[in-house]
Amino acid sequence: MNFKFKLWLALTITGFIGVASLLFSQIPIDNVPKQVVDSMSPETLRLLLLINPALLVMVFTTIGILLYDKVKLSVPIFEKMLGKSNYVSFSGKKILVQGILLGSVAGIFMGVITKLFHPYLPLELTANKEVELNVITKLLYGGVTEELLMHFGLMTLFAWILFKITKKLNATLYWIAIVLAALLFGLGHLPIVFQLIAEPTLMTYVYIIFANSIGGVIFGYAYYKRGLECAIIVHAFAHLVMISLDWFIG
């Protein structure tokens, strides 16, 4: 079996596990037509709502597989596990340690930003328990699936496009790709806001985009420096830190 196909299959299945973790959380169905909601059981509807993110996993994982090595990005642990002959040498200890450290930084930054913005955000956003994600969803969908979409897929694509334009790979190129992916990561959280709030305030927009973009930059940096697995650890650990801060601070 072709190595890249094996890698695509492994990453896609991993992404699907993250998508399936959405079943542990309440999925908003406000935008689903009433006739659709009335025509099927809640369990069937919840399963159908997983189709779109599953398709996105397949698309963005395909993009990443085709392009990641062309711009010298890496998936070191998966490459070694799947028997790639010239996989990028790595230190598992460094990946884990850097993942925990960067995840702690990201989680603290995002947690502090959330607390600072909290008084200026509408109650529909801060007090709505219907969109509270289960910790399993935060770790698997947030930590794994979102990294496949936003960094392995989009950031890799941006880096490749910039490489084709400039004909060179340097730190500036990677940082532009990191920032672009981070901004889209922030913007990608707006649809849930539109479901909850009829007329979002400027502070709501700033909070959603800024808080998530800060995390996106740190996650993207981890992918750039240590590989996709490090970015996954950083993202998942950031959620653990935010959950801990929320519990301690209240």
C-alpha cells in the first residue's frame, strides 16, 4: 500500500474519531429546518449533522497529504509508525515537553482573554449551556480534528501557495501561513455566535476572533517547529488548562 495513502487513511480515521466525539456534546440545531427536525429522531439527526465535518476532514486531510512534505512540514510520529523510510528524525520527549509548555501558554492566554472580555459579552454567549462542549469533544474534536483542518490542511496550503509565488521557504513564509490560518481559525468560530445572538456586538466579534487567533498562532507554530502531533498536544493541553482555570477562578 502506498505510504501516502496509508498516512491519509490513518489521519482521516483519527479525524473521524474527533468528529464522533461531537456526540458527547449538545449540537445546536437552531438552523435546521423544523420539518427536518420533526421528521426524524434526535439520534438520527445528530448522526446526520456529523456528515459535514467528516467530509471536511477528508478534504483537508487530502490537501495536507498532497502538500505537507513539499513545504518541509512534518507528521513525524505517524510517519515513523507507518514505516516511512526517510521520516523526519524527532525526539518524542521534546514533542511532548514542548507540547505541554506551549499548550500551557496558549491555555493561559486564552483563559485570561476570556475572563477580561467576559463583562462585555452578551449573556446569550456567556450563559448559554446548550453549546457547552464536553471535555472529550474539546480534546478530540478541538485538539485533533481542528488541527487536521486548520493546520495540516489550510496552513499547509497557504505555505505551499506562498512557496509557489516566492520560490523559497523561509521563516517569513511560514509565519504568514501561520497567521492566515489562525485568522481563519478565529473566523471559523463565528457561525456558532450567529446562531446564538441576533446582533453580535463589536466586542463579541473582537473576542471570538482575537482569542481563537491567539491560540491558532501558537498551534500553528508548534506544527511548523515540531510537526502535526506536537500541534495536537498543544491544542488539547490548552483546553485542559482553560478548563482548569475556569474551575479554579470560577
